[in-house]
Amino acid sequence: MAAAAPELRLLGLSDGELDSRRHRSSYRTNKVGGQPDWPPLLSRPSPRCAGCGAPLALVVQVYCPLEDSPYHRTLHLFACAAAGCSGRSECWLVLRSQALDEEPADTPARPAVAQEALSATDWCDTADDWGMEGEDGGDGWGGDVQQDVQVQEEAAVPETEVTEVDISGGLQDLRLTEPQEDVPVFCPFFISVVEESDVGWEEDGLEHAQQLLREYQRREGVEVGELEESGGSREEKYEKTRARHGDVVFSRFMKKISLCPQQILCYCRGGNPLFISEPPSNMAQLVSVCSSCGGPRTFELQLMPALVSLLQRKDSSAEAELEFGTVLIYTCTKSCWTPGSHTPVKEFCFVQTDPDQQLFK
């Protein structure tokens, strides 16, 4: 019987700051943090935490088109930055959006009016000046104040009355806009992608991995073979080793990520997730069916512990950072999409807390 083909696992690595003054990102950009980029013609959702109701922050944006599919495909993963929410699955959200090739990439998305009110910054680079247009003769609503006055004068309306009518008529429906709620934003940076099999043993990386394993061995009283040693006996010895807290799953997780401890994301659609702790016995039932077509979902990617320390608020807020061990993302197996749809599809995410978070800092 032919051996099963090995899983193709892709690793995401931090690849430099995404400076909006020098770089322009799109929905085809792999990145951490910043503002989400949406495909053209799609609405721009403003997701909120299902736990506390606070606005969600973009954690990662992953461009992941599927082979033999005509669609561009992007996943946006959001999380609540409020203390006490980041370790709860219901406080995270993953949205899948798709777009056809013929849809121009530079066309700005136009949200449905009934779904979302645009903020000033959605209009153009000079949007902050929109309220000052009256200085050039405009009324801020597309009309011309000077022209209106001239028409009134031609109708022989007294000047005092013209002034009263014009001003009151132009302002009677004016309402001050509500202040925009502060949406948390993480400092953005690019994600580079490499195949796990191509990860080389650089000296610094090896040293860091060895240090992690030695520290883990001291803390948990386990015997772990050095990374340069190989062979069935060492592998078997590691797999049979039990930590004092009995978490063999965590030990296996540690060994796997030690191959590339700086990975912030692992992509393996249709493959097996790497759990950081024992998953629930009913995990298969917990992964709900697709919210759009009702079909089954499959594992696609997961966030890794190294990402935690990189998630820094742009506003230098002293609020607690996100805390998690790994975040598993499951998406529709068929990647269903309704042609002409303007709404992203909600997918499933499952959060596992880190049993030993300080080991990764």
C-alpha cells in the first residue's frame, strides 16, 4: 500500500513593520494587526465581542486562495483586547471573504447603507476636512450656499429674511456626528511564509530552541533529547516521557514548535491541528457546520504562542495584551461562496490557553 503523502505545512514568520506611509496593503496581503483590508464590493463589518460587546481588533489577515478556484480568498481573524476575554473562544471571530479576478483590486469597497454607516476616514485622504467645505462656498451637503442666496435675492426677498431662511434651512437637519468609538489596533507587520520542511537550522534559532527545551526539562522534570540527536530510541523516549503535570500533549507541542520557535502561524488546510493541551473529547461535535451552506468544516490554520509578545497596541495602551496558547481555525470544506455576495462568511475558531505561558516569553 502506498504511503500517505506528507502534510504540507506552511509557517508564518514576522517580516518587518508595515508602515502605511511607505507600504500599501490590500486583501492579498498577509499581515498582523493594523486595519483589515477587504475585497472590492464587500461590506466592511465592525465586529464586536460576543462576551463584553467591545469592538474587536484585527489580529491576523491571511490571503489563502485555493487551488483550482476562481476566487481570491482572505481570512480575517479578530479578537477582543479586553482583559479576561482573549482566552475565550466566543470572544474571537474569523471571517472568510472571496472575490473574483475580474473585480478590480483597487475599487474601494462600498458597504450596504443598511449594514454600516461610514466613518469620515472611509471617504478620502482629506476626509478630516469634510466639515470645513463651507469656507469654499459649499454647505457640506453638496449644495452651494452662495447660489442659493442669489436665487433668493432675485425673488426680491428682504436681505434679513434671506439670511434667516438660508441659515436655518441649511442647518435645521444638521446633527453632530457621534464620536467614533475607539477600536483597538495592533501595530501592523508583514507575515512571510515558508514551508516547514525548508526551515533551516540557523545558529541563533538552534540556540533558542535548545534553551527552551532545557528550561522545560528543568521545570517539569522530564528528559528530552538534544535537537541534534535523532533516531528511533530518542523519539520513543520523548513520546513516552510524561511531565509532572501529566500533559503529554503539551510536551509534543513543545517539541514540534522547537523546529521553528519564531513561527507565529501554521497553515495546513485539511491537515491535523497541533493542540497545546488535551482537546475536548467531543471536539468533532464542537466544530459547527458552515454557517452559510450547512456543510462540514475542516482545519485550516492556527496561531502560535510566539505571536503573543508581538501584539502591541498602536496607542501604547497599558491594557493587558492578548493571552492564548493556540487559536485553531476551521473553515468550510467546500469554501462555499454565493456569486455577488457582499457579506463575509463567519467561520469557526477554537482557543486553547497556554498551560505555561511564560515559557514562550
